[in-house]
Amino acid sequence: MSDTRVSEQAEIKPVDAQPQPVYLKDYRPPAYRVTHTELKFDLSATDTQVHAALHLERHPDSEPGLPLTLHGEKLSLKHIAIDGQELQEGEYQVDDATLTIPEAPDRLRLETVVVIDPQANTALEGLYLSNGMFCTQCEAEGFRRITYYLDRPDVMATFSTTVIGDREQLPVLLSNGNPVERGELPNGKHFVTWEDPHPKPSYLFALVAGQLEKVEDHFTTMSGRDVTLQLWVESENLDKTEHAMRSLKASMKWDEETYGREYDLDLFMIVAVNDFNMGAMENKGLNIFNSAAVLTHPQTATDGAFQRVEGVVAHEYFHNWSGNRVTCRDWFQLSLKEGFTVFRDQSFSADVNSAPVKRIQDVSFLRTAQFAEDAGPTAHPVRPDHYIEISNFYTLTIYEKGSEIVRMLRNLLGWDTFRKGSDLYFERFDGQAVTIEDFVGCMAEVSGLDLDQFMRWYSQAGTPEIDAHGEYDYANGEYRLTLRQRTPATPGQPDKQPLHIPVRVGLVGTKSGEDLTLTLEGPEGKENLGKDGVLHLREDEQTFVFTNVAEAPVPSLLRGFSAPVKLRFPYGREDLAFLLQNDSDGFNRWDAGQRLAMLALDDLIAAHRNGVEKVMDPRVTEAFRSLLNEPSDDKAVLAEMLTLPSEAYIAEQQPMVDVDAIHAARNFVKQWLAVSLRDEFLSLYRANQSDAPYAPDAEQIAQRSLKNVALSYLMSIEDEEGVELARQQFEAQHNMTDVRAALTLLVHSSRGDIADPALRAFGEKWAHDPLVMDQWFSVQVTRPQSDALDRVKYLMDHPAFSLKNPNRVRALIGAFVGQNRVNFHRLDGEGYKLLSDVVIELNRLNPEIAARIITPLTRWQRFDEQRQALMKAELERIRAEDLSPNVYEVVEKALA
Ligand code: ARG
Ligand code: ZN
């Protein structure tokens, strides 16, 4: 027996051995493939034994003579044998990342026994303990912390997994596929054996063991098969499963009806876990969820949380085809599954809720957060060509921009052809690990379109900018629209090529207020585009000439946000007010309102900086007045229209971010509108009050958001009646959406006399519920008052807080650094220091979370010199630590 204790010693690397990048161009097929994997886990908190038997054979496409090299980290090897023969020293080599067998036969059964320590696993990758429950997270490279394996997505095997555990402590033992055997063992143990007949890569492996209770339901598939659906939770959460189960059934049905995709096992399980780095994970047949992304109850979860759960349940379920049946060849192709699956879950949520609001929310998020990423030091293409730590690439660019690219394909092809391409993709590549070319190739094949230039969307980082301007020629009835595109340089990509950008446009007649018919002057003569058509921008600059334009138009550009770009057009404020009233495209009507508000905000930001009196643009007030007095939209859209651009979005539009000026300008607009339209807001509030029993449906959600938007205006001026309404709304404790909205407005006001007792009552009532306490943390640390930072420090010592739990970290630290801009960016640098202290601590505990929470510090280039210096000093302080590859990669980029 050899005992190579690599786990502890491998921690400290010499300073000169910095982590090295992996390159897409170096991709090679693996030397071996695994046809079948047998696993046996004997679970124990500190010494779990993992017995693996891998059926290996040489890969037909591999270079001859390559040794058999398996990945493995933090494993203590106890035993190794080939075809029943114990290996001798010298027949294999082990280091801190691999196990190599130079002279392995072409076909073999490799057996290993390793011991791992789930309790010491605070990184939450591989097998770990959460609240006494064993669970796994293997994507992207966590499986190598469980056993020696070819831990790469192009190695796909069937799995047979036996889980052994204490009968009392671990009554429930789960893994992928179907349970085929169970029984009792000596010493109070029992076991269950699971078989997963679908070949899968190791990143889709899952195991869960603990004291769990289940809620069960059924779904009959389109071919008439019965699927058992199980949701496993801790017993105190049994009353929080209904919405997730309903969402799951709706997703299964939607994927059958929309994409023709049927579920392929007899059992589908979801488990809720308290400690989880991300939202959830699509392991085959056994999805593991962050409890925050699956549990809901009207008293504990807001409408936003209900909608998030619906979206995440759908996302993970949809991965069963876009990800599991057809997976990625290598991790550079991550957006192949994530971009497509986000597009699918966004479409699902749009179908079951308000479609225009879903689009507005998705675009707001993209334009605020993804655009910032694409403009910062960690900008990367949707298909990166190198990385140091793949966990750092589960980004907004891979997910959200990736989804926008798929959406552009859908729009370029039209739904029916896109669906044919999707069918072809799933049929041709079922059971395979493929590339983004394979996906786009199917779309090109079914449509006959040339998508070569379009592929640049995957390889070029940065947000393209389009400068548009138009001229109306009265005499000839012509409108000439010139579009010029440019993608700014990003790290490692100084020069950019023009992209193929679909720009959906309409021309709105200034007299009629109607969409004019578009006749485009093309190389092959005139082309009729109807009332709204797509222009294909392919060159650096192109002019589009519309003929027979009977009246002067205002162009409505990039309708529905047809491409993920920044589009500038010299709209006058009257034009924007006109589009806000008349645009037939709901998204652009909302966007016109945002642009109008932005113009006013720009003036006010300048006034604040120059210390001159702030003057409100009356056109904004009038636009809001007409929205309130003649509401033409559904309530959900109206609530979005009445919401001012966020501070983060405003900051994105500024050449240099002045956090205080932005905060002051936005408050000024809000208060001005509240004073001017006080009665309108009050009646809007009253008109949308209701004591109907809570339901998370589109109608009620719209009502609540409209009511709470109205309340936020009234509270911005601490209107006496408004304060009283907020107090009553909190006291009524009708549902968490209303309670949290009221509590937030009170805590963010100067009315401590009401806010403090409310906070105390809330904290006591919910002390037992960590997901509600997360909201209690967030509400407090986002208050704009100058004591926010002290509150963060104080709350970090609260018994309900722990740096080891990612949800707590996000709720307290993440909310402060991400949403409390005035306080995080304090000029004494204390906000930055707090964040870097947390990053340094998390770098040891949980590198993946450390590398994410650090994001605001990496954006130092956007601020004034004084703040830049402070932020860089903190990054340098972090750099001096012994860094995980995760944090190392981000800090190096930020300081490059
Ligand atoms: N595939 C998962 C999802 O998007 C996310 C896995 C994230 N893993 C990670 N190490 N960051 O559904
Ligand atoms: Zn995903």
C-alpha cells in the first residue's frame, strides 16, 4: 500500500511557480477514454473513502505513446491497481495535480482508493459538508478533488455509484440516474447503488447524503412516460417547495412544446443546499441548488426571489439537453451550453410572465453589469482563448452576452428556421462533446446564411459602439441613416474587426405618430421591409437610404435591443419625449424614457460638480406626468417606465464616475418628481393596494411593483402620508415583497424612530431563517447614510453571519460593495480596505467567492485619481498574499 499524502503539503507553492494559463489552441483529444466508471463512497466527515474502478481504453484519435495521466487534487492515495494487479512504486507518479502511469496497457481497469476530507473543504468544490449534509459541486474541475480521473468534459462515461453512510445520520443517499439496489450493512450503515445509463462527463456527477425530506410529484412526458419529480430539503423547508415544483413542471412542458425536448430518465431530483457557490447545478438527474434559488414562501421570499427561482429551475432543467445530452468539448466552449441555456430560460420566463418587462430587466442587467465587465480589465471574448482558472469564467459575458448572441441568431434566422437548427444540433451531436462552431454550423446549414463574420461575436471582446445619424431629405422624401461601428480595444485585443450587427429599426412619422413603411434602397433595387425591419451592419460604416418617406421621421433604433451594443444617436429631448409616447416598440419606448432621464441627469451631475444650482428639465416631469395620468401600458411596464436608471447604470454612461454627483443628481430627480407629482403617486399607491391572498402571478407582481415604486417616490421626500403608508405596509406583514419594500424605504430614510423598531422586530422574527436574515443584512448595509460601513463591520460579528457561507457573504459584503456606491467609495478608503480584508480571508477559505467579490476593486480606472490610488493600493496589498490561482488571475489583470 502506498500512502502519498499530497493534500496538506501541496498547499504552498514557491513564489516563482505562478499559475500558468491554458490555451484553446493547445486542445488535444485525451489519451484515454473512460467507458464506464464504478464508484463506491464510504462517507465520513473527515475521512471519506472513495473507491473508483475506471474502465479505460486508448482514445482512437490520441497521439500514440501518450502516458495515462489522471487529474487529482487534495487526494490521499491508499491503493492503486491495474486489472487486479497492485502497482509498485516507480510504476506510477503522483504530484499535487496528477497521477501518471507511463506504461499503461491500451485497455485496462484501473482501481484506486483515496481518502478525502469533506469537512475541511471550505472551497465548496468537490465533496463537502453543508449543515451536516454531504454534497458535491463538480463543475468545472471539482471531480478531481473526489477521485483520480480524466476530469475533462470530452471524457464521457456511464456511472454506477454506491453510497455508504450511517443509517441514522445519513438516511438519504442520492446520486445520478436510477436507484438499483439498497441494503443494510454492519456497524449501523446502509447503502444505495445508483446507475446512470447516459454517458456523462465527470462535471455532471453528483452525490448528496443527509437528513432530507422530500416532496414528490409526477410529470407525464409527451410520449406518455411517467417521470417522478422529487424535491429534497431539510424538514423545516418543506413548506417552501411548491413554487419550485410548479416551475419545474412548467419548464418540462415548455421545453417539449417549444424545442421538442423530452426528459430522458424516470426520476428527476432537486436538492436544496445551504452552502453553495453559485445559483445551482445541472447534474444529470440530480440538480443541486443553492437554497436561495429554490426555496420560496410568500412570507419569506420577494416577488423577485419567486421569479429568480422560476428562472433558475428552468435553466437547470433546460441544461438536460443544452449541456448534458450535448455537452462542451472543452471549457473554452462554456457559452455553448450557458449562452444557449440562458437564452432558453429567458424565453421561458418571458412566456410565463410579462415579456416586455423580462426583456427590459435582462437588458438593464446586461447594460449595467456585462457592459462594465466588457469595458474592464477582465474583459474576455464569449469564447475565451486562454484562462488560468476556469471558475473565473462563469461570467456575465459567457452567460448574458452569450445569450444575446443566440438571440441574434434566432432573430437572423426567424424562429422556425432557428428551431430547425436547434433540432439538427441536438440530433447530430446527441451524446457528444462539441464546439461553438458545431452549433453555429447547424444554424448556417439550415438557413443557408453565411455566418462567418457573425462568428466574430464569439472571439472579440468589448461592447461594440454604434454612432448613428440620420438626415431627412424633404424634397426627395428620403431618409438616410448612417451607422458607424467601432469596438474599443480590450486587454490583449488592440485591433477589432467589424461585426455583423442586426439593427432593427422603425421610422416613426412625426405628424402621424405611426410607423412608416420602410423601403430600403439596396444594391438589387428597392426592398420593402414593412414597418420595422432589420438592417445588416457589416462594414465599419454603412449608409442606408429609405425612399418614399412621406413625412419627417424620428428613427426608432435597435428595437427590442436587437444587438448587445451601445448605440448613440443625437436625439433631441423632444424626439425622446415623442418616442416615449409613440414608439410601437415597447422596449424602445421604455428606452426613450431612460435616455430622456439620462440627458437630464447629465446636466444635474455637471451642476453638482460645478457647484451650481440644480435645475430640473421640465420635459422629464411632463413625461412622467403623462405616464401617471394617461397610463397606456400594462402595469408591469409602467412600473419599469417610472423607475429611474440605477446609479450603476448612470455610472456606466459617464466618462469618469463621480459617485457623489451621481447619487445627488439621481436623488434630486427623484425628489423633484415626488414633489411635483405627489398626489399622482399617492393615488397610484392606493389604486394598487390589495389584500388578496398572495400569488406570484404576473398581475399581482405588476401591482405590487407599481405600488412600491409609488411609495419609493413618496418616501424620497419623507412625505408624512408616505411614511405612514410605509409603516402600515410593514406592520401588515402581508407578504415579504411588501414588507421588505417598506422596511428598505424606512431604513434608508431618516426616520430611525420607525425604522429601528421595525428592523429589530424583523430580526427577531426571522432569526431562525438564514435566507430572510440575508435580506435583513442587505437592507441595512445598502442604506445611503454614512454609518453604513460601521453597520457592515458590526453585522459581520452577528451570530447569523459567516464568511464560510457564500449567501451570507453576498448578502452583507456583496450588497455593500455592489449597491452602496457612496459608502463603498468613501474618500477615506475604508470601504476598499474592508473589501480587501474580506478578499484576503476568503482567498484562503473559498477562492472562487474571493475572486468574485473583489470585482468592484478591479474597476479602479473609472474613478478619480484619489480613489484610483486607494483602490490600487488595496489590490497591491492583496497581491502580496499567497494567492489562489483564482484571485491571482483577477488581481494580475486588474493591475496589468
Ligand atoms: N453550470 C452551472 C449553471 O450555470 C453553474 C456551475 C458553476 N460552477 C462554477 N464553478 N462556477 O447552471
Ligand atoms: Zn447554466
